[in-house]
Amino acid sequence: MASIIKTSINLGSIPKDKIFHGKKGQYLPITITINDEVDQFGNQGPVVVEQSKEEREAKTPKTYLGNCRVVWTNGDNVGTAPRDNAPAQAAPQAVMADDDLPF
């Protein structure tokens, strides 16, 4: 596991025509985007209803369901959102060892 992402969605915003029936229940295809920057509320990206290729090409407005934030990461994926106005935890950078150095 590389990250845990926390989100809440507005159930009243779900368009009923986007819900489909599968073998094990009803599903709503969503898209979660993780941005590089944290917004003023500590969120790292939106949760939207997935759009078809035709909807994207027609520039149909997205249906926003909520926001998300990374609350835990092992450092291999993305940094976490800050908690209570604390700075965001940066993802660790790889350190390259150079064995040819004389010291």
C-alpha cells in the first residue's frame, strides 16, 4: 500500500443516470485527482463523477462530489496533506550513493 486517501462525498450530488448495475450491486464511476498543491482548506484534489470521452470533448461541466486528502503515505507515492495548519510532509527523495568518491 502506498497511500491512504480520505474523502467524503455529497450523496445529493450523485446523478442517478450515472449509476449502473453490476454483478454485485450498484456502482458509480468516479475520478479522484491528487494535485501537487494543497488548497486553502487542506484538500489535495476533487472527487468527480467520471465523464465519457464524448462529455470531455463537449466540455460538459464536471459533477463535483467532494474533495480528498492524503492522510498517510509510505513515501513512494504522494505527500500527505497538512493537519491543523501544519506544513505538508514532503515525499522523501532518493539518495544516490557514489562509491567512487575518495572520501
